Amino acid sequence: MKHPTSIDDSALLARCLELACESASSGGGPFSALVVKEGEIIAEACNSVTRDRDPTAHAEVAVIRKACQILDDHQLTGCTIYASCEPCPMCLGAIYWARADKVIFAASREQASKAGFDDSLVYREVNIPGPERQIPFYHLALSNAEAPFQQWQEFSERHCY
Amino acid sequence: MKHPTSIDDSALLARCLELACESASSGGGPFSALVVKEGEIIAEACNSVTRDRDPTAHAEVAVIRKACQILDDHQLTGCTIYASCEPCPMCLGAIYWARADKVIFAASREQASKAGFDDSLVYREVNIPGPERQIPFYHLALSNAEAPFQQWQEFSERHCY
């Protein structure tokens, strides 16, 4: 299945690459992303992990947060995310929670890996049982682990969600 | 492989569940997380997706951002993340980028799913080829896609990273 690319897509990705180059040449991360709705750029962002001391400040996460503030909505239905590079699993997750329509990216994860940005480790770790991961995830089954969900359900029922 | 649980682990998870219940009963998401270093709670956070109109504001992402600001570091080496619920792939990615030591959680993804929080979709989608995903990811291979990485390398060499 191939995406029917348009001049717009290429132009918007070219904008991503321009932004990512600007970021890289001023000490930021070499990544950028746009949120586009009905042909209009709603928000632009670059990776600012080291500058902002925020490991979650990948371009896609940053641009989703920005666009949601601008649109005053916690979802990006009807929006396309353009990214200078293939999103990592964290950003993929963020894109799903934001319910964007689709993603179009320029550099592949293999190209990023060649440049020293190895997202493939995280792609692999997602599928490994928690306790066997490089960062182990342990499940400590407490008897009241579902209490927050019950509270949430009661609150929702009281407020007719 | 079983984690040798301690009284501290149970007590810290109990704190997570208490926070998550408080959050849920005041209209927030029923999730919380702590960052703990050398037995001390560095930061606490709850899910504030709908309140903050930020789909990335899961408890783990929020607590990582907060702890990094407090420690003035973009990494959380030496820290354990306690979470009221098993982290989703976005949060798993954030935990890897933060380089935390380990994760201990209370409710499983199956328990979350039963309560209507279905992270398993995102766990599945990570492994599906981009164009076939529910939110399709398209690779548009531009000839200058690696330009940001080259800029970054040049900048790094000039600044002796």
C-alpha cells in the first residue's frame, strides 16, 4: 500500500527538514514535526530534549502538546503529522492518544540509527516480557490495584459521561 | 524472574494508588506515578490528559518531566518509577529515553483494559507495518532526509561532544 503523495506532502516535509536542520545547527536535536489541519500548519516543533532537560521533548510529542493547546482540544482528529524522521514508540503512542489521522515522515528509523539515534532498541523492548527488559518492569499485584478505576467509574456515572 | 519485593515497594505503590484514587475522584485520569531515588520520592504526578488538554500527559510522562526539572538532568539514572498501572508504549518509550533503572507497577494492562483503558491496541500497532496501521504512517523518501543528521554531526564535532 503506497501513499498517494502530493506536492503539499513534499513541501511540508521539506519544511520539516529545514526546521530540523536549523535546530541541529543551533545545538538542538536534529528532529522536527508539524501538525497540519485542512492544509494549514497549526504548530511546528523541534526536539529539545537536552536544551529543556526533558527526555519526552521529542518533536512529535512537543508538536502534539502545542497543537492541542492551540486547538483547545485533547485530540487531533482531522490532523496530519509530518515528521522529519520516523516516530519512535513513545511518539507513536502519543500520536495514537492524540488520534491524528495519519503520519508522513522523511528519514526512516534505519537512517536515524546510522546517525546514532537508535530507536530500534525501544521497538524491540516493547515486545519483551517486563521483567526481562533492559529496564525491567515488575508487576506487584496489590489487592486494591483496581480501586482508581472504580473511583473513576463512580465519578463518571455521577457526572453523566 | 520475580522481583524481590520489599515493604518499601508496597508502600510506594500504595501511595500511587492513593494518588490515582484522589485524581479519579476529582475528575482527573485514574493513574499516577512516582519517581524515587535512593528511597526518596523526587516527584509525583497524575494523568491530566483531559484537564490539561494534553494527550501526552499520562502520569509517567508527567512525572518524568517533573523529576528531570527537579534534578536538572535530562536522564533519571538511579531512579525507580512506581506506577499505579502498567505503562503504555508511549510511557515505556519515555522511561527508556529517561534511562530510569526499573519500573514497578500495580494494575496490569489487562485490568486497565477491563476498566475501558485499552493500551493493547497501541501495543499491537507498534508491530504493524506503517501504512497498514489504523493511523497509517507513510515514508516519503526525500533525497535530503539525512541533512539534519549531518548538521547535527557537524555541530557536535565543532563543540567536541
